Amino acid sequence: MNEVASSYGLALFSLSKEQNLVLERQNEVKALMSVLKENAGFINVLNSAFLPLEERLIVIDETFPSVDEDLRNFMKIICRNSRVKYLFDIFEGFNSYCNEYRGIREGILYSTIPIPEPTKQKIEEKIAQLEKCSVELINRIDPSLIGGVKVLINSHIYDGSISGKIGKMQRSLLEKEDRFHEN
């Protein structure tokens, strides 16, 4: 994460903590990120030099009337300071600060197709048991897995993918071959 995103993410986290709204604001930021990812052109509007700043600020209010006023004002500050290109990084930084504060470890759940939420929750529960802490996984698509899933949390990899199993079998066969040639 870059310094700009880290600073802004920490500022939003500090405000949320001070207001005792860490979980609520984290959930709202996640929902906002989801909407923004589905409507990627919106970032271009907020970043446009052709649209006067005051109009861009009005667009934020009109587009997100139900979003917490402090969060809308935060987005306006980002817009005023020409930091819109860092918005996703800022929100991801904020999310990381929130998870650290709440004692949650973040990880990545790699799969060949999107994992349904109930299945993802079961995987999170299983990994939480193994890691002995709360876990939050983000699903990323990786077609190279062939099938199955792989979880990366901190530096630990839980590999239940088909390509991972093939790799294990290959290493095992190579080890046996090396022992065979040694005798």
C-alpha cells in the first residue's frame, strides 16, 4: 500500500474509532467499494478535469445520499485533494486497519470460479480454527488452479487445488526417483 493510501486510510480509521463506528463504517466502505467496482466509470467522473470540482462534489452527494455524511465528506476531501485514483487503495487500507483493530486476519481465497458466500463462510470458519483467530477472506479468481481452492493468509498457504495436488505428487515421485538412483 502506498503512503497516500495508508495515510488517508488511517485517518478514516481514526475518525471511525473515535466515533465508535469501526464495524459499521467498515461494512459501509465494503458496500461502497462493491458499488464502485461495478460502476468503474464513476471514478473517472470524480477524477475528470473537465467537470468542475464543485460539480464533482455534488455528484458524490447525489449518488450516495444514504451513505454516512462523514464518509461522503471524506470522499469529497479525497476529490478536493486530487487523490481519487487512490480511492480503492485508501478503502483497502482502511479495511486493513479495521481488521487489525478487530483482531481479524485477512487472506485471499483463490478459486477457478467465484465462491458462493455460504461456501466462503465455511472455508473462513475452517481456516479460523486452524489459525486460531477470526479470518476474513477475499475471493480471487485463478484459472491456473484447474479446480479446488487455495488460501493464502499471512505467509501460510492452505492448498486444496488440483494443481497443488499434482505438484505434491510430482515432488513425491521425484523424491522417490532420487532415492532410487542413490541406491
